[in-house]
Amino acid sequence: MSETENKARNVDRNLALELVRVTEAAALAASSWVGKGDKNAADGAAVEAMRRAFDSVAIHGTVVIGEGEMDEAPMLFIGEKVGLYAKTGGGMLADIAVDPLEGTTLTAKGGPNAMAVVALANRGGFLHAPDVYMDKIAVGPGYPPGVIDLDRSPAENLAAMAKAKGVSIGELTVCMLDRDRHRDVIRDCRAAGARLMLIPDGDVFGVVACAQPETGVDLYLGSGGAPEGVLAAAALRCIGGQMQGRLMFEDDAQIVRAKEMGIDDPGKKYDMEDMASGDVMFAATGVTTGPMLRGVRLIPGGAITHSIVMRSKSGTVRYVEGHHNFKVKPI
């Protein structure tokens, strides 16, 4: 199959359940470390479980959004080949974005919203984002195009959203990471009259929450990891919404690294399609309970998992509750 033919080919919808199995495996492995204070052990368990689970997925995948470089094993590194056909060739060529455990500190402390996350697209579908910060803004579906813009002030974006939604700014909730670097943005949002949901970690959740009415989040603002930004864009492509991001570089070495990964314009403002294009699939399984997903629940002889899986082509969102029998299939 040529590269052109592969890009034109749709992602097999049957892969949806396979991706859920991958995130379930990582979530189950990480759940053994919830509340035990060792975020590295939790992350390592999730990584190894996810890597093994990929071995049965009928793809020839390349990790383009991962946790590090090849010499930083055991992480699922950028450039790593995964899938049933990774060694033999054949199968659908796919780009893979992973965060085996989003919220390592949350898991270690027993906090909410930790989850295992995977996204899949045809080859070339994801922005190859370096491991730097990204300035982000995102909203859920239902707003006119261009209602938000990364170059506007928080007050201007909130005013545009309030007008489009037909509410006051005081009825809007902004989600962002609780970080000192967001001090000015927090001040500006409060001065405009908006409510704030400050989260300790997990900005994939923060972005996706904009498209989940039960979370109460209207707008996501602030800087977080660029790889997580691509994962979040993949989810919004499937579920609906708008997102923009701009890479933030601390020094020239990071800019050089980005150019080596194909980033020609360091100051470019990316929209959602720039970060995740074509036929995209997204899956996540809760490790600890939050507004979007329930965490892993242990039961006698097994566990129950709660996952979400969605696909951009159909716009379908499915929640999957898995009942796992450890006597038949141990973690």
C-alpha cells in the first residue's frame, strides 16, 4: 500500500474496542499504585501494560506522541513501533499518540481524573509536537467558528462566548492547571467575572471536559504539555469543539529540536485540524474517578473499568464498562 493510499484509507472502526483494551490494560496496571506515593512506579506499570496490549492490535503503528526518546526506556518513546505488524510489516500504517498515565501525581496521591489515554490516526495525522509547553485555548461544540482566539485576552474570549451562548460571563466556568505561571490569567478571568476550576494535573481531561456537559466546564485556558495538547485535540476532533495551541520554547536548543521534528515556524498558531487531522480515534480509561470517567473499582476476583472511545468520522461517543475476571486473565 502506498503512503497516499494509506492516508486516504479510513481507520477501521473495529479498532475502537482494541484501543479500549489498550487503555484498560494500562489503567488496571496503574490502579495497583493508587495512593501509594510512587508516581514513577505507577507510570512504569502503565507503560509496560500498554506496550504489551498493543502487541495484539492489528496495525503497524509508530508512536509520534510519547513520553520521551529511545534512550529514556522503559517509556513508550517517540519513534517506537507498536502493533501486531510492527516487526513483520503489513497492516494499516498508523500514527499513535499515548499518555499511558495522565496524572501520575494524581495517581500517587489518590486524586481525581487520572486516566490512561491513546489516540490513533492515519500516517501523518498528528502534529509531531516536541516535549515543550503549549499555550492552549479550547471550547466544546455548539459555538460559531472563531468564537475563541489564542491572541485575544481572556476577557475578550469570555465576552464572545457569553454572547454566543446567551448567558452572562458570570455563568461561564474556565478550567486551567493550578500553576504560578497562570497567575495573570487567573486574575483576568476573575476580573471578567468568570468562575474558575483549577486542577492540579491532567490537562487532557481539562480540554475534553469542555465538551462534556456533566463537568460544567465551558472554556480551557493556559499552558501545559504540547504532547498532551495533541491528545486533547484528537479527542475534540471526535467529540466536537474548537481548539488552538502555540508551542512555547525556553531556549534555542528547544527550537532546534522542534525543527528537527518538522516544526518550520516556531511561532505558529495551530488549530485543531493542524494538530489532529484525517480519521482520528481516541480512547481513555479512568484510573481514579473524576467527572468524566469512573476509576478502576476492585471487586472480588477482578475489577471494573470505565472507558470512553470516540471517532472523528462518525462523531460517535461510546462509554464502555469492562468487567475483568483476574482468575481467567490476570493483570
